[in-house]
Amino acid sequence: MTKKPNPLDSISISGPIPAHLARAVIEETLRTAILDGRLPAGIALRQQDLADLFGVSRMPVREALRQLEAQSLLKVVQNKGAVVAPLIDYDAFETYALRLLLEPAALRLSIPLLDSEDIALARTYIASLELETDHAEIGRLNRLFHMALYHKAPNRKLLDLIELELNQEERFLRFHLSSMGLGKLTQTDHIEMVDAAQDKDIERAVQVLERHLGNASAVIGGYLQRLVEK
Ligand code: NI
């Protein structure tokens, strides 16, 4: 009888891990293995197996799994425990579809109320995005830029919903940006959008925003499609 291959065999540990680094090492090791596909979607990660593998107690394992769950790389499934989340995140499509409904509405309401300080702030985010290379930071700056243009919309619930979607995008970009190449294209849109907002040209700003979100959705859709075909 052949033994069923264990995906954890693909993970090699070099020497004992100092206790104070255990959580970080486990988290980083598992994250890398999930993102490069050695731990495929749907695999259940048992705390005791991981504790044995890393030669640590279950406590740092539990903490590392919690971190990975917060990053949407793991999902907790009843009776199975922590399971590697599906790579194809249909949420990403839904996020863009919802953003296309919500953000133009907020932009329309916000533009008439934006003052020169708001415009200047939005431009500082564009400038920071130009220099930034860290993916987590790019996601954060993109969210702040968009919110700078929408935040005067006198509808707190609408803005809360948008922020929720932008947070999801931020998490997605954090892990996938390097493989997608969204970079400069989006910056051109950002500049055009802020110029239109400054001119109080609502229709042009909305048009650019819709194109911006449509392009991002298409790029992410193509990227996810290539992942399925791999
Ligand atoms: Ni953007």
C-alpha cells in the first residue's frame, strides 16, 4: 500500500525555532507555501501536525493560523479546522461589481463639496503612490486616495460600504499585485480623476472612475483565469 502524499512534506524546517519567533516563522512559512501553491486550496491544516512539524507547542501554531485567517488565506471550516482558502477568490469579482455601483454614486455626491484642501490631499496620495514599492502600502494609499475623493458625500452608510470593499481589495492586492502589473495605468486614471474633480466636472470624473474600476476588474479577472488554467 502506498502512503497518501502529505502536503506538509513540502515544507522543510531548518533547525529548532526560537520560542519568541515561533509564531512569525510559522506564519511566514505557511503563507509562502500557500501563495506558491505547495499547500493547495482545500487542504486542512491540523494544529497538532503543524506543532510536530515545527517542533513547537500548539499555542504559536494557533496564533499563526489566526493571522493567516485574518488575511483570508485560511478559512475555518466546521469539523475540519483551518483549511487553505480557495485561490480563486470570486469575492474579487463581486468586490469590483459592487464598487462600480457604489463609488460613482459617492463621487457624484462628493465632488460639489470638495474644497482645495481635499484636492491637495488626493494629490499627495498620488505622489506617494508614484514612489511606493511595498504592496501592502500601495493598497493602503490607493484606498486613501479613493476615499479622499468620496469622503464629502453626505451619506455615512454609503461611505462605510465603500470602505469595506476597498479594504477587501487592499488585502487582495497585497498578495497578488506583483503578478498582475496594474501599476502605472491606474496612476493615469487617478490623475485624470482628481483633475476632473478639481474642475467640478462630475461626468468626466465618473467616466474615468468607471473605466478605472472596469480595467482593474478585467486585469484581476484575467489573472484569476490564468491561475485556474495553471
Ligand atoms: Ni485606484
